[in-house]
Amino acid sequence: MIPAQFDYVRAKTLDEALSLLAQSEDAKILAGGHSLIPAMKLRLAQPQLLVDIGRIKDLTYIREENGKIRIGATTTHYDIESSDLLKKICPLLPECAAHIGDVQVRNKGTIGGSLAHADPAGDWPAAIIALKAELVAVSKKGERTINADDFFVDLLTTALEPGELLREIRINKSNGRTGQAYVKMPHTASGFAVVGVAADVLMDGNSSCQEASIGITGVSAKAYRAAGVESALTGRKLDEQTAADAAAKAANDVEVNGDLFASADYRRHLAAVYTRRAITAATQRAR
Ligand SMILES: Cc1cc2nc3c(=O)[nH]c(=O)nc-3n(C[C@H](O)[C@H](O)[C@H](O)COP(=O)(O)OP(=O)(O)OC[C@H]3O[C@@H](n4cnc5c(N)ncnc54)[C@H](O)[C@@H]3O)c2cc1C
């Protein structure tokens, strides 16, 4: 339970953090520390240098600009959970944040750290995928934008390159009759998602689904968009039968995890149940 030796620098600016990351291949970013420190204590991670970005003020913000929601990487889960702006314009984000761990975890853990960590049972990936977010990565070489669909590559693996820092999450503000929901079956001990489903639906004047976006976490090695569910909803009247038929496709085309807590068959079943609940809740909110 004692980590290997490491050096520690608290970066004062983003530029200082990027320079430190560029200098050492064995450096790791420290944000809230709620995933990295436990991994270091188990020696699953043994970075030689920790670059603490937790005090870089201009990485913590929630803004609405030109139809886009912009969230800085070190914004904590609690900042998002308690944001009046987000409750109004993107309620899926505060709802998802409220499901994460406990108060202590939400006060320290950051959205950027959670996304970069890419835990297969983490909550944020489902919401970020469902919202079709763009993730802004920056390094000494410059800046680039990665679509949420392309960001999660595999178990604990993202599209971030060595030396890159996730700086910002950008989400298009929704227009029209939209409804959003995040539902989750938490692991009873850790609180992580056995299954977590985020739904964002856009309805037309006849209560038919114009567009649906469904992000699922906990089921497979990485969070994914449930394309089969989305196409089964699009163009249909959003009633209980449509939701149930579409939700049955929740774990199609993915390799489903099985473990001591939930077998693959049980998880597949839960994926359908929670997807139906997410669609139903999102639909009710869009009305
Ligand atoms: C008891 C407990 C319960 C929890 N329950 C849940 C839960 O129910 N749901 C859930 O989703 N999570 C849960 N978590 C995890 C929690 O949400 C963490 O906060 C989160 O996974 C990591 O965020 P962090 O800011 O602590 O990142 P850190 O631990 O500081 O970093 C995690 C990883 O991301 C990298 N990193 C951090 N920031 C950046 C960045 N800006 N750019 C690039 N790389 C970066 C680090 O180098 C490290 O590899 C729980 C954690 C604990 C300890």
C-alpha cells in the first residue's frame, strides 16, 4: 500500500505543466488523485514524476459561449453537480455527477481526470459520449480536438498521446424538445457503475423521436454509443413498447464483461433494463 518513490511538482500554469510533461516520458498528471493515487499505492502505476495541475486556476470553469458549453478539465464532479447553469441547459451533466462515489470523491475528483483515466465502470464516459462532446487536448506541439466517440480506445486507454493534457470538454447546447437522463446500477461496495446509461433524445411536435443518443458504461471494456438502440428509436413514437424494443439492443455488438459481481448474461440483461429506464425518463422530460 506504499507507492514507489516519485518526484512531485505543483505546476502554476498550463505552460509549465506542458513543459514538464514534454521533458519526461515517465511523468503523469495528478488532478484529483482519486484514481491515480490508489493505482500508485497498488504499484499498478509507478510514475517518476507527478505534475500536479490541481491549482492551475484557468483549468477550472463552466461556461456557455456561442451555443457551446465549455468545461475545464479540473472542474470537480461537485462543481458540475451543483452548477445552476448546467441544471438549466444540460441537466444530464449534474445528474451524472450526482451518481459518482460519495461527497468526498465528488469534491476532489475532476471530470478531466475521470475521462483521461477511462475506467470501464466510470460514469462520465457514458454522458460525454451521449452528448457527442468534443475533447480538447493540448501539448507542447499544439492543440487538437477529439470526438468523444473516438476518445475511448480500450480498457483504461484513451486517444491522448504522451505529453498531452485534456484541457477542455465542449458540448453543443441542445435546442428544441430535448430530454436527458442518466440511470445507473451502482456496485454496492465501490459505487462504480455495474451498468450506467445516459440518454439524450430530441422529439418532434408529434412526440416522435427525431434523434436519440445513448451512451453506455460498465458493460464492456470501454463506454460506447448504442447505435442499434439509437436507430430503433429514430422516427418512432416514443412509447413504452418502442423503448423496450430498442433497449433490447443495448449490448448488441459489444463484448460484455462478466465478473464476480455480475455475470455477462446478467450485465446484458441489466443493460437492456437500464437503457429502457433511461429512454423513458428522457422522453418524459422532453414532454
Ligand atoms: C472511493 C471511490 C469511489 C469512486 N466512485 C466512483 C463512481 O461511482 N463513479 C465514477 O465514475 N468514478 C468513481 N471514482 C473515481 C473518481 O471519479 C475519480 O475522481 C476519477 O476517476 C479520476 O479523477 P481525478 O481527478 O481524481 O484524476 P487522477 O486520479 O488525478 O488521475 C487519473 C488519471 O488521469 C490522468 N489525468 C488526470 N487529469 C488529466 C488531464 N487533465 N489530462 C490528461 N490526463 C489526466 C492522470 O495522469 C491519471 O492517469 C471513485 C473513486 C474513489 C476513490
